[in-house]
Amino acid sequence: MSSDLHSRKTAAVEVKDLHYSIGTRRLLNGLTLDVAAGSSVAVTGPSGSGKTTLLCCLSGLIAASSGVIRIAGVDIAQASAGERAAMRLRTVGTVYQFGELLPELSPLENVALPVLLAGGNAKKAYADAQSLLEDLGVQTASSKNTGSLSGGERQRVAVARALIGRPSVVLADEPTGSLDQRTGDVVADLLFGLPDRFECALIVVTHNPQIAARADRTLELSQGRLIADSEGSR
């Protein structure tokens, strides 16, 4: 993607001078990041460098020590825990390494859950959930027990759950880390196709350089900042 095209798209994520510390340890140190709607960024770096912490700040799971985090134009950095939780339900979808599906719920119920928690219409939530499962190629998953899903099915269901609220931003934390290469490639194809299909921003944390290379941009998190910006393979 050219820099001119990138700049013309609407910013879905804007991070400025972000700091986050645990005790005396500073994990994020003046970090800056901009991701446009319809584009993807891969974040790499060694274990313990703060990649998951960054995603937690972006999703509002934890509050930043200081700085600005605008998600779809709203600064959540200093918002209350309740305000950040509401933002997660409306604006951000997250895909975790192991899917993090609730085993006591069916795949269809797992996908519909964010809308139901937000007080949405149940009939529409289930209809939208089934439509997403069909769109992502796992329509048969709705008739299975969640615990019996394969790794690839589990991650596709998790992607459907992340998309159910039509979020502005999708965050993925090592989404292929628990999958074999073939299944991981299928899930990566799905993930990196989301920005074009759903006009969302995608941020993927990964240790896998082949997965990172699929993004429009790759950034390394080092000493609390994102560096080594480069154009991806798309």
C-alpha cells in the first residue's frame, strides 16, 4: 500500500506518546501508532517486549499510564473501566491464540455473545452470527459442540465473534500460534482479508515472520517503542 493511499484512509487507531509501567518496569515508552481503516499492521518482538500489553491498552482491558489512544476517533486512554468495556463491545474485536471460546456455549452462542452482552436483539444477533459463520466457511460449526471444534474451526469461530459487532478495529494476539502451518496459513488468509472485506483496521501480534510479512506494514516493538517500519508483501 502506498503512503499516499494510507494517508487518505480514515484513521481507525491513533496512538500518541503512550506509556505503560508495572512498578518500576516501563513496558511502553512514548509509543506512537496510526492504523487506517482498511489496512493491516503486524507487530513483532521478543517475548516480554510488551506486545500483548499494547493490545490490552488498545482494547481498553488495561488503562494506559499516560498518552492518547483514539479508537474510531474516541480517546479511551483515560476513560473509566466501564467506558472502556462499552467501547470493546461496540468498536473492537479481539482474536486470541487459543480462541478463548466458552465451552459451555455452542459456537453460534459464542459468536452472538458480544451483541447479547451489549443488550442487542437476540434474534438478530443469532441470525448475524450464523451469517458470519457461513461467510467464514464454518457454517457447520454451529451444529457442533464447541469442545469438538478443530483448531482451524475454533479460530474461524473466534474471528466471527470478533466481527459480530462490525468493529472498527480487529486485534489478533498470536492467532496462528497454536495451529499447524497449513491451518495457520488458512487462518492468516482469512485475517488479512478482513480489512478489505469489512473496512476495519487489523493489528496482529506474531512471532512468525511469514505471518507478519502478510501485513501492509510490519513494526517491531523494542524498548517500549515501535520501530523498523516496513512495507509488507500485500
